[in-house]
Amino acid sequence: MVNPGTFRGTRKVFLKGELVPYAAAVEGGFAADGVALITRRYFKRYPVDLPLDMEPSPEHLAAVDDDAIDPDEPPMDHTELSLDEYIELGIVRGERVALIVYRQAVSIVVHYLIPKPFLTRSTADQTLAIVSLFENARHRPS
């Protein structure tokens, strides 16, 4: 059975819709800024706390304002928390950061860096190619 991928439904539609802006960013020489903008827009529509198997409501998607300023996450205040509460909050925030990093990395790899013929390969071949892709990027001269 073919791996259906991480992003489905409106998430996949959104990311495919961002291919043209991404290509323009690459052509203009500001790919990193383009990826940051796409990622920001993605998380406005699909909050990191929303499970991947759950679609946001059409009302939520319609209410998204890409120009609105994102609120800062309040700093952890150790003076108002017990040690256990502070540690638990740190663990929760660490898990959230890991989830954000994962979703951003997968979206970039799948939708922007991997050639389309690659997506027809078996899951094992895809895994090997992704590892190879990251290894090549890491050893590329600056």
C-alpha cells in the first residue's frame, strides 16, 4: 500500500497552492524568506495543536488574516509556578517546538525539494532518498 503522506485534505491543497510563491521566492533569491512566510501562513490556518487527521472548520479558514500580527508566547515565569509545574510547562513547550519543526521540515521536503517522480517510489525508497537529500545538503560547500 502506498504511503498517503502526512499532509492531506485542505493542508495538501494549501501547500500545493504555495508552489508558485515559493518558486518566485527561489527565483528572486530569497527562498528562506519565502519558506518562512509560507510556514507562518500555514500555522495560521492549521494550528500546531490541531491533529493532522482533523480538518479546521471552514469558518476558521475563512477568518484567517495573514496580515494580523501573531501574538508572542508569554515567557515561562518560574516565580509563579512550583518546580513541578515549571518542569511540566517546559516539557509541553519542548514537545510543541518539536512538532512545529517536524511539520515544517516535512512540508519543505515533500512539497518543495523532492522531485515528483520520487513520490511514486516505495516508502523504503522514499526514506532512503530523504536521508540522502539531507546528507547532500549537509555536505554541500557554502
